[in-house]
Amino acid sequence: MSEALIFWAVLVVSAAPFAYGCICLVAVVLDLPKWRQKAREKRINAYRRRKPVQIVGVPDLESLKKLNTLLDEFISWANSYLSFPFDEFFPRQLTQSDDGPDPAPYEMILQNMAISHGRDMRSIYGTLGSLCSLPCKEPMIVFSAPAPPITMPDLPDLPAVPSPRIKVAFCSDGSNVDWRVAANKKNYQPEFGRVKELEGQANRLCEEYSQKKKAAVKAADLMDKQTRWMREIYEDYMTHSPYGIEKHFNLALRTLPLPLPVNFPWNVIYSPSDRILQVNQRVPALADIVLKRLDSKRMPSKKDTDYFLRRIIPAISLHIAQHIASNDLLGDVDNIAVNCWCRYYEKTSGRLKNAFLSSLNVEKTQILEVHINKADALEAFRALRGAFVFSVEEVSPIEPQIRLDKKDDRFVEGKEVLEGLAQGQNLATMDWQEFEHLIRELLSKEFAKKSGAEVKITRASRDRGVDAVIFDPDPLHGGKYVVQAKRYNTVVDVSAVRDLYGTVHNEGADRGILVTTSRYGRDAYDFASNKPLTLIDGQNLLSLLAKHGYRFKIELL
């Protein structure tokens, strides 16, 4: 038993070194890749220390990201301008036609006289300068005059961004490391991997920038076209020029939702010397208004109809005047004149004519004190001394309290002829055009001496039966006068006086003046009686000329 134990003991002791060696051999074999990796890394690091490299040509990716974000904001703001709710803000369109369409029935709903107020131009101008307020809603902006300048979002600087050229270069001489060389590919693998990653980011950002740059330039161009007209109005208005003031108030009236056909025109005239703004607004003739009930198909009663028709034109006049007063942002206006006119077919002849139906001349401070939608429109209109004749059966023309209409393409430059005529010359033998210029020059001397009036002569076509127009600024006796000059050798027939009277109404004038070298018959004087007509015959013409130092004669042929 003991011998056996001794044998096994000797065997184990003798085999132990061999087993240990085997174990060590297995351990060495199993750890060989790590040793090899460490050796490889050691060689690579040594190579990289001998030939260091760097990554070059990397664009400023953070700046690109910021620029793209800035373009996103600009495009968003520009789209807000492009979606400006013009239809909502400006429901009325100013037509190019002088008088608008022919008369036709116009339906109105019988309801109270409440008319929605127009928009405040301060808010609209402010909206153009408020980048984040559109297209959601019109902002409530409170500020004192003058209105804030219109500022649109500026297009950011758009630098040219070249395609990224990211490279691995030797630090010693800056030469590029060729990745196709196996040794370089092996020794500089991290750098080449980083280059590939950076190129992907840069290419994506550059492509995004290129697309957004095109979109931003396009949006800026569209935004400029969309808002340029309004910015031009604002800029002209800020100069206080009559033209700019008229454009501003024309734009303001486009925001006033009046119960009128959309193609009914209006015009605005401003007198800087008198600080008066005049609005001529076309309205339907009362006979053309067809009233309907909102809640029933029954026809309105005569009482309700008369009540409504008596007040609709005064209400329109009051709203126009108050809207003008509210939008006098720069304080250019002291008085506001609103003249409402209509087109109608004359019953006796069937001819198409224009006539003024109402006239209101009010101080700005007065109209601002009226709460139109709570007051009785007719009573408020009368309290402000407005003129309106109610008649459903026929048009009842009135003379406007103020007329500033001096813009007429018929006017030509007047020619001075009086000084060139010999004393004692026979006016009955003058050229008819020379005679018209003589009358203009004479009336200029007569009216200018009294009130500084302006006399303009029309073109020789005589297409509207007017040879001259006088604009007299006298607040009590002035207005617009139309003049006809007749170099006749026979008695002036009453038909010429009737034609002058029709011209007075068609022109919206306050008075007509007929001057002749001849004389008038009794029927002509009878017709002119109690009408705004003045007849000057040959003898009175000579007296007027003598009054100004000119001695002529009239010898009829």
C-alpha cells in the first residue's frame, strides 16, 4: 500500500513542470492577438509621431446652422407678409372708371342704421412693421402721431458657400494625405473616418442652405411686390404732400365697409391752403334702392322704408367724415366735406345724368364727437348743417357746400389776348377761340380781385359744353362756376340757357355764366329767373371790359 502511494507521489512531482509548461504555453497562445494589437498600435503611434497630420477645409458648421435658422425665420416672416389679408382689410376697391356703372336696382337689407367702422390706418401701417402679427390678426397698436415707419424684415446677408473640400494634410508641409495609399489608410484611419462624417454634415447643411437661400430671395421679391404699393402710399403721406395725403385717405376709405355696390367710385381732393379734405362718393339713387327684410319675405312697410331711406345717405356721409377724421394721423385736415352723388336717367329725356344728393361740411373736432351708430343719423346730419332733400319719386339735386374739384383733363393753358387787341376793336368779328380766351382773362381779373379765384379754359372740342371753369374759394359766395362764351350776332335763344342749366347739374357746379356779344330774349331771362344762372349780354360785357380799362365795341353783323 505504501509502495503504491510512493509511486504516485513520485509521478506527480515529476510531471508538474511539464503541466506548468503546458499551462503557460496555452496562456501565451491565448494572449497573442492582444500582444500583436499592442505592437501594431505602437508602430502606428510611432509613425504618426514621425508624420503628424491634421484635418483641413472644415467649414464653420455652427455658422451654417445659424444662417439656416435665420433663413427659416425670414421665410416665415415673409410668408406672413405674403398672406396679408387684403380682402379683409380693404373690402372696397377703388375703381378706375370716372362715374361707375349705369344705374341699376340695388338691394339693401332693412335693418338698423349701424354701419361697421373702418380700420384704423395706424394699425395697418403698424402691422406692416410688426413682423409676428400676421397673418393671425390685426394688432392693437397704440402710439402718438406720426405713425411708425414701415419696416419689413431684412433679407439676411447671403454669403456664397463653396462646396466643402475637407482633407487630411501633413502638418509639416500641408500636403494632402492620399487615402489610396495602404499605409496612409491604415495609419490615419481615424482622420479619414472623421473627414467622411464632417463631409456628410457639411454637404447636408450646404444643400439646405442653397434651397433656403433660393426660397428666401423669392419670398423677399414677392414680399416687396406685395407691399410696395402700400409702403409708397405711407412714404408719400409722411411728406405731407397733397398727393400723398389724398392717396392715404383713398386707402383709408377702402377699409370702410359701406353698404354700397363695390364698383361705386369715390374721389378725394385735398386743399392744403384751406386744410379741407373733400370726398365725392357715388351712392344709389333712392329710387334704385330695393329694400328687403332680413327675417321675412314680406315687403317692408312704407313707414319703415321711408325711415330707412331718409337716413341711409346721411349715415353714409357721417361715417365717411368720421373715418377721415379718425385717420388724420398727421393732423393735416381741419374741415371735411362729403358730397354724395348718384347717376340717374332723366324722366323727360331718358338721358343719363349725374347729380349731388347730399352735402356735408364739418369740422374734424365736431364729427369726432358724434356716436353715429347710437345717434339718429338724420338728426345728427341736420345738426351738423348737412344738406339733403328726401324724395323717392325723383332725384332732387343740391349744390354742394364745398367743391374743390379742379382736376380736369379738359383744361388748357390760358392765352393772354386783351393786351394784344387794339382799342375800339369789334368783338363781334373776333375768332371764336380768341373770344373764349378773352372771356377767361376778363373773368380772371374780375374774380381774382374779389376772392383770388382761379379761372381755367377748356379745350376747343367743347365736348361737354363748357368753355371755362371758375374755382372761387370764397366760403360764403364761392364754389365752382361753369362758363359758356357765345360770340353770336343774333339773339341768344332760350335753348342755349337751358343747355347751360343742364351743364351746371352735369358738372356739379354751383352756378353757370353765359356770356355773349349779342343779347338775350325775354324767354331766356324768364327761364334763368330763380336759377343759379348769370346772363351777360354784349352791353354788360363791354361795361366789364371798361371797368378794367379796355375800350372795345360790338357791332353785330
